[in-house]
Amino acid sequence: MSSLLQDLRRYVPADEHETRSLARIITHVEGGGDLFDRRRWDGHLTGSAFILDTSGERLLLLFHRKLDRWLQPGGHGEPGETDPLVVARREALEESGIEGLILHPRVPGIFDVDVHLIPARGEELAHEHLDLRYLFLAPPRATLAPAEGESRRLAWVPLAEVAAISDASVARAARKLLIW
């Protein structure tokens, strides 16, 4: 986990929310243990993918089946996964079906950090997702083909329209792309 800790310490937050999120994530990583274990009700790492189309003007969002809102692809690590980039790439492939995603050349590492509360649902307690986000480019003529049961709907959304349909966390990250 030392390379992750180094990456986090080098990361420059864009605003106060990211500054607080980064501090919380660093504390979690320094604490050790299975950082991605979803049974950790004190919070666990997740990996997300912000996927731009080849024009760089549209962001892929999915309608999350459990949270009932438009979000970026991403989620929990599988047992044995320790690299948030691997988690983000796997989740992106499962939830979108897009083969050949590449990291954006302007941001080859962490693109955004966000800590957000996941509400209690069924037997699952409310808990924090400590989300490490990466920026990907879709290949030309990317085909959307999510794995069975992953995504209800997918949409390429113009960056200027993301805030109108998504939550504050996704809108904040999308604003970074608009100011490029």
C-alpha cells in the first residue's frame, strides 16, 4: 500500500471538499488492514471511472440500480484486489462493456477523491465510500454492453449537463473537466 500512500500524498485537491476527502482517505490507508473490505463499516476504499468519449465533451453515466440515480461507473474491490486503478478499470468494463479504455494522458493517476455516505439498506449499515477516481478515454466507436444485472441504463451526457441529472459529487468532478 506504500505506492498508494505516495500517490495520495502527491495528489493536489481542487477544493475544500477534496481536501477533507483526501485527509480521510489517507488516514484510512495509514490504518492498514483490508482497505477495500466492504464489511468495514468504518469505511472502505472504492474505485471509480470517469469515462470521456473521444471528443472529450461527454461523460458516461449509468443509472445506478441500488441508489436510483445517475453516477459514474465504479464500486467495490473484489477479494484480493489492492489497487484502486484495477478496481476502477474492472468496474468500468463490467458496468459499461467498453473494451480498450485508456487512462487520460493529462491525468495518468488519480483524477479525483471523494468520501460520501452510502445509506443503510436492508442489513447493510450506513457507511462511507472512500472513492478514488480515475479519468479514462473511451476508444473511437466504443460499444456499450454492460454485464448482465450491472446497469439499468447508460448515457453519454454532455459535461455541461452532468450537474442537472447527477449528484453533487459527480457534478463537482465534472466541473473539473469543464474548466480544462
